[in-house]
Amino acid sequence: TAPARYLKSLASDSRQTDRDTITRLLYSIGTKREVERYLRIFSSSSDSSQPAKFAVIKIGGAVLDQVDELALSLSFLYRVGLYPVVLHGAGPQLNSIIEAEGIVPDYIEGVRVTDAKTLQIARRVFLEENLKLVGALEKLGTRARPITSGVFTADFLDKDKYGLVGKITRIDKRPLEASIRAGALPILTSLAESESGQILNVNADIAAGELAKELEPLKIVFLNEKGGLFHGVSGEKLDVINLDEEYDDLMKEPWVKYGTKLKLPVISADSLQRELFTDSGAGTLIRRGYKLYK
Ligand code: ARG
């Protein structure tokens, strides 16, 4: 009908204006040329048959403490029609709660030893943090879906050593793709289920790495609260880490071990635009290959 057509044209006009405004905004962070190039590359990464090919963004738990800023950065992508798959942690939040209950968080080689009590609290905290992010996005008019189960299937990593911790064996990407097709950002938490339905805790960096292996996105981005990685001794922010040179030390870090795709940046939420739409990017870049000279 005519009124429906009119309404539809209004909606697409306003979306177009929206997109134009944001594209103009982007020109303030990079040159027109680079911004346009990356917009083009990222926009053509996905289509309705492969809707989840743009990016996997892993959000460190501490970043969720500034959830409004984070939601703005993600909304920005959403407004230009880019749908990242978002996976968050909630380690700091979980620690403060279990510590308040008199439990001392226990890690072996970076993996949280998870007993029944810890898992019980983790489920609650992860869900709360997930809904907090989804709520902040929706408040900005960015559609988002909480996806808190059904994606990761796992076996016990080592039941005696770590307790209720999963090693991901299978990923079902259909819920993510359905979410994006429906126009909503998929927001995942890093809990898995065993074949028999036992919920298992999974390190969020590792889950993000596994997700990236499955989806093979153009970009994998790790957000932390500090905006990069810092040298252990000098305290300086690192510009680039060369995986092959610093392999042994870095391989102890779960986010490196499982994110071995080329060029993995670690940045803060507010530099997401700069990372994506400029040549120089932001934060600390981890890549394969030796540096020749600098
Ligand atoms: N914007 C480009 C991309 O997303 C380049 C990013 C380079 N990143 C960096 N941290 N140096 O592929």
C-alpha cells in the first residue's frame, strides 16, 4: 500500500542519513581514502549466506565496567551495517563476588579451577554481565541478542585438575548467524555444555579463539581496559608483538595460543574505530613473522 511504501522509504532514508553521518564522523579519525577502503572491505565480507564473516570481538570483563562507552563503539559499527560477533568475559566481576564469599580464586596455567560453587556464581555473574551489555546496546537503539548457551559444546578439559572447565569440541554457529540475519548483534558469554548437558566454564580468550577458527572472520579484535599490552618490565605500551620472536613467552598466554591468526590487535573500546578504519590501527598488534627492522 502507499502508506506502507512511504513509511518504508522514510525508514530507509533515515538509515541512509545515519550511515552518511557516521561515515563523515569516520573521516575525522582517518583519511577519506582509508576509511572508505576499509568500509568497503568490511561491508563486503558478509552476505546473507555468510553473515558472520566480519569480526569476532572479545571483550575483557574489565571493559564491561564502562559498558556505555563500549556500547557506543559497537553501535557505531551497527549503524554502518557491520555486525561483529561479540564474546565477553567477566573474570574480575566473578572474582570480586567469590572473594566476598570467602573463596580464593584459583588458577592453574591461566585456567580458572572451577568447582560447583564457583560455577554456580559464574553462571549468575556471566548472565548479568551479558544482559548489562545487551541492555546498554538496546538503549542506544542497537538490536542485540543475548546468546548464553547452545553455541559451544565441550568435554571436560581435565576434570581432576580443573573441575568444571570445558575444552570446546564443537561450535554451532547457527544461533549467531540467525541473530545477524535478523538484524541483531549476537552477544555471547563463554559457557559451554557437555554432550550430556553439564554446563562448563571456558576461558573467554580461548572461546574467542575457537570461535574465530570456526567463523574465519576478517578481523579478530581483543578489547582490554588498558588499550593494549604492556611490557612486563618497562611498563611501556607495546606497539607490535612478533609472535615468532617472542613465541615461547607469549604462548603461555591463552589469548595468544588460541588466537594465532595473523594480526591480532589488542585495543580499548574507544579505539575500535581507529583500529578498523585506519591503516595504522590502534593498541598492540600481535602478528606472525619476524620484524626485519624498525
Ligand atoms: N584498519 C586496518 C585493518 O583493520 C589496519 C589495522 C592495523 N592494526 C594495527 N593495530 N596496527 O585491517
